[in-house]
Amino acid sequence: MAVELKLNAESRADTGKGASRRLRHAKQVPGIVYGAGKEPQMIQVSAFELARIMETEAFYSQIIDLTVDGKKQQTVLKDMQRHPFKDRVLHIDFLRVKAGEKLHVSVPIHYLNEEKSKGVKAGGVVHRDMIEVAIIALPKDLPEYIEVDLADMGVGDALHLSQLNVPKNVELEAFAHGGDAHDHDLPVVSIVQPRAARAEGEEAEAEQAEAAADEAEEEQEDKKDEGGE
């Protein structure tokens, strides 16, 4: 079931660094709404209300009912500028949504059955190459997340973008621009041996190879001895 996201905002007239600084002191976050063939609109959002809605995972990929000065419009989060070391948002951008216009967004990946995975049970470690994936879809078809089931993955197995089970009418952005699909088929997740285990395995292989070489050398020496008698 889709999460219903609502956020209130007010229009603003003042722009520039000084105005933005004054807004932040007043616990407001400056922002902008654009797209859908309309003029961009400068807005301000309560920092407290924004922090609350940001706790919802769907905020970063789903439709947001943004009400500005009492007028509601459907939007998606397009960009967000954070402070480099403080836990606060400096500026936020929203993109208006048109019903028949496809959106380019990133949705989170949910990994399932990690502990039940064959590879994990065998001592492997899950290595996540991606925590989200870029997709293209109409607003009505936006998924909240993409699921990846790790249950049948063993040690040494890897899952790539082309193997993701994406919902109907959803396209992976990586394969949307033509070209060599193989070049864009990046790994999403894999199960690898722990480093210590790999090191032990490599050391054991090296020892076996050294022992085999010594044995072969001894056989050659024995043949020489036999030939000299």
C-alpha cells in the first residue's frame, strides 16, 4: 500500500544568501518547486515538519502532496542540499508531477532473507554494491522499493541489474539509453568469502602448489639417479 505523504509550505519573495540565512535562523528551509510547464515557485518549509517527513523512506522516491499557500500540487523530491557536517537541510527542490509524464527517480532496494541465504549459512558475507536503483516510470506506477531475495544465493554468486525483478511498466534507467547493455549491467549484490577465509584458502592453495612442485622435482631427481646407475 502506497504511503500518503503530505507537506505544507509557504511562498517566499526574498532570495539570495542573506534571505536564506534569515530563513534558516527562523527554522525554515528555503526551496523551489518547478516543472510541469509552470513557472518556478520559491517556497519555504518548516525545518521541523521537513525533519519529520524525512524519517519516512518513501519521501525520497514517492509522490508528495505539497500544499503551498493552501494550494495542493503533486511533486517528487528532486534535490536536497545538506549542511556538510551539521544534521540539517540547507535547500530543497521539488519537481511537479504530470500524470502522463514519466519520472526519473531512485528507489531503495530492500534485501530479503539475508540470514537464510545459502551463502551466509555457508560462512559468506553479503556485499551490497547498491542501496537504491534509478528507474523510469509514470507517477501512478512508481514502486516504493525494489525487492531482492538473497535466499538462493551462494558464496561467489552475484546478482546484476538485468536480474532485478522490477514491477510492470517500470524501466531501469541504466538500460534506457541504448548502447551496450552489458556495459551498464552493474552488480547489485554478491556473497563473498570473508577476507580471513580467502587468505587461508589462498595460503593453502599456495602450500599445495609448493608441495606439488617439490614432489615433481623429487621425481625428476629420482629419474636422473635411475638413469645414472
